[in-house]
Amino acid sequence: MAYFQASVLVEHIVAHYGEGTIGDLLRAYGDGLDTEEALAQSGLNFDVLQASFDVAVEARFGDLRRAMLGPEEEVSAAEPEDRLAMLRSLGEEHPGSFPVQMALGRALQADREIEAAARAFEVAVELAPAATGASSPRVPLAEIAVEQGNSRLAMDYLETHLEYDHRDIESARRLASLAEEFGDERRRRRAYELIVEIDPFDSIPHQALGQLAKARDDYGTAAREFEVSLAIGPIDRVATHVDLAETYLSDERVDDAKREVINALEIAPAYERALELLLQIVEAGG
């Protein structure tokens, strides 16, 4: 939170006083001055800066701050049998409360009132578009879209969610699965790249990225991804050796291709893909 506030303050100072003022402040701090002295030396007045910063923060985040308000005690105090009825009432009383709309959406989803739940989550999206983690309304909206047979809409929700929440590996894996199902190579690539960023020791996305790169004739990237997958330990080591061999052969690295085919055949001597590829390598002079 402190970092967030500091970054917004820096943006504010740059926008209103210029980048040079930040440099002046840093030099003043480097000289050992305290905040008030540093501001004064940089030509700033603490009270004036605070007042203008408060106005800027309210303009930028005021709606979001108000959306985060809600009758939390009433929501948490509701008995299970009365919870949905209370949340319906609170939803009408506090239509601009993100916590109320999220709680209402979850309760409606649990009660199998799917369309009403989707409406509540959509309101929550409008109130806090950048909500992340367990508070993101786009994740349950994606679940509902899948349940209603609209997987493409589900991918839209997940992709937008992941633009805000880069650490949600489960949503990234769900997006990858849906993209595989529908042959959406752009989303498939984006999802697997995100998974690799979060968990670089998962061999599956490396293998998938290698296949995507090979399909677009990017043999350098494909070889690297297959090599990483083999180093980590793929589920199907034989197939990965052959994928790498095919990549090498397409890149005219015949000796490397032959080595990988032999590695595959040492594990599975009757593996048809490897035998066919070995024949191609021999015909190519390898």
C-alpha cells in the first residue's frame, strides 16, 4: 500500500511540477534533508502539495473508494437461511457497493439463480473493473459463461481478468484449456506464456509454446521451449524428443535431429513417429 501511494504521488508531482522536481527531491534526500526541508528546497509547499494530491486522488480513485464501502457487519451477521434474502435487500439498498454485489452474486450462484448471479457480478465489474484475486467478478462470470455453453465469452472474461491479475495461475490454465478446445492460438499462447512466468518449472506450457512456435516456423523459440521441457521432465518424454528432432530438422540441424530421434528410440524402439522421422533424416543425408 505504501508503494502504491508513493507511486501515485510521484505521478502527481511529475504531472503538475515536471520531472525535474523529482530529481530535485532525490538530490535533497541524498543530502540528508527531511521531507519538509526537501520539499522546500525543491520549491514545493507541503500543505499545498497535500491538498492538490488529495484532489487528484479523489478524482482518480474516488468512485472506486466509494464502491468498496458496504454494510459488512450486516452481510457477515446474516444467518445462512436468511442470507440470500438479506443480500437481495442490501443489493437494492446499496446498488453501488462492490462487496454487496459480490456477496449477492456468490449467494445467487450457490442457489443456482445463474442469470441473476451474472447480473450482480456484471454490476461488480462496472464498480471495480480492476478487482483481482478472489474478489474478481470476472472469474465467476467466466464460470457462468462456460455453464451456459458460451466458452468464447468465458475466454473474454478470463483474458480481461488476467490483464489485471497476472498471478492467477488457475485462471491462466483455464484460459489455456478453453483456447486449446477452440483452437484460439493467440489466447493459447498468451495463457501459456503467463503460466511460464508464474511457474517456470511446469513442463506442459513449455511444450505447448514449443508446438505453437514450430507451427509458425519460429524454430529457434520452438527448440528452446522443447529443450526446457525436456530439462524439467515432460509427461511424454518420447514425444518431446521427437518434437525437438522435427524442429531441428526443419531448421536444417540434421545431426541434432538425428541425436534426438535416437534418444526417443532408446526409450521406445517401436515409436512410429520416431521411426518415420529417422527415415526422413537418413534420406536427408543424416
